[in-house]
Amino acid sequence: MTNRKITLGLLFAAGLLSGIALVNATFYHRVMDWLTPVNTLVLFAFAIMHGAQRYGWKRILLMVVTVSAVSLAFESYGVATGKVYGPYHYTDTLGPKFLGLVPLLIPVAWFMMMYASYLMADLVVPAGYGSPTSRRLLVAAAAGVAMTAWDLGMDPMMVGGGHWVWETQGAYFGVPLQNFWGWWLTTFTALALYLILADTLIKQPVNTKTIPASWAIYAYAITGISTVWVNFIFDLEGPGLVGLFAMLPWVIAGLALAKHLEPLPNAI
């Protein structure tokens, strides 16, 4: 089985798992506890496989390490001090925790969505825009916006599901506004550092047309659809609508640019 077939299979598996979650939410008003970690791990594997074919193994492994280290550091400091995202703590529903603070699944989830956010930002920011350094920073900043768009719908839903607790009543459906600045800052820092390191340490050329960029955008869309749908099922229409309109422009622009700038490679 080729790497492309494995990648596509992982994408279909993520769609199937999301469908199971939505059926359960719709008809049984619950989401089975195992679905969140399993689907996160499937999308994590998809992102690695897609990124390895698009950017090369050295770059994607460097991205995994950088994103995981930065997100875990920010989250751990945030839980311990309340100074990044606001005062909050994780419950035990997401599994074992790093230093008793942050579930090990969390950096996996950061990478899962940050990869797609980076890819879309890389398409949206014109090639050759400004100096190489200014373009790297702009791509990282734009990816931070795409990531934060997801959290606008996801955070109130996960709080409602009992996965973490805000220790103060925030202005956005109970979530502190500081949280969204923290999300943008975490993404910007991780990707800016990754891009600087990758361009400094890895000299091999990149062939971005070896696998459809649209597949990663579909992964972002699958996660977004699931988030919005579950919000509506559990009477969180406000965050659902905000998440929908925040994520939809990224999906539309990303797919349009992927089709225009990167014609699909030959059949699998």
C-alpha cells in the first residue's frame, strides 16, 4: 500500500469516526469517551503522513517536535500560572497528564490542527511576499488566526463536556477572552520557530505537489463540522455559529487556492 493510500485511508477513517460521534450526539445526546482521543490520534497520523509527502520527513518531524514542545510548554505554564490563556485546569477525562498538569493528548491535538492551519496560511500568503523572514512571520501569524477560529467553537464545547474547567467566568460563553490571544500566540510561536529552524537546518528542496493540499483542508473541515454540529446538539448555538463563520472562510479560500495553485497529482 502506497503512502498516499494510507494517508487517504486515515482521512476517511477520521471522517467515519466523526460521523459515529455525530450520530451518537444526535440520537443519544452523548459522545462516547473513546472517540475524542482515537479520532485525534488518527488525524495526528494523517497530518504526519500528509506532511511527510508534501514537505519531506525531516521537515514534518521537526514540525511535530517543535509544535509539541512549544504547545506543551505554553499549556503547562498556563495551567500552573493562569498567565497565558487565563486560569483553568484539566480534568481527568483526556488521559494521563504531563507533570500532573496537561494531558499528553493535548500537544497531539495542537499538531493535528496546526498542520492544516499552517498549510492553509501558506497558500493564502502569496509566494515571494516580502522578505523570506517577513513571509515566515506572516504565515505563522495567519495560521494562528486559522487555529483560533477552531477554538472559538471548540472551547465552550469541551468545557461543556467536562474536559477542562475555567476558574473564572469569561466574557465569551464563559471562556476568558485572554484564551484566544493565548491560542494565537502559541501557534505563532511554534510555527515561527519551526519555519526558522527548517529553513536553517534543512536544505533539501520541497515538492508540494506530490499530494493534494485539499486533503489537509478536508481534515480541518471535518473537525470544524464536528465541532459546530456537537455545539448545536448540546444547545451551544452561539459558539457553534461563531465557529462556523470563523472557520468557513479558511476552508473556502484554502480549497480554492489549492485547486488553482496546485493541480491534483495523478490518481493514487
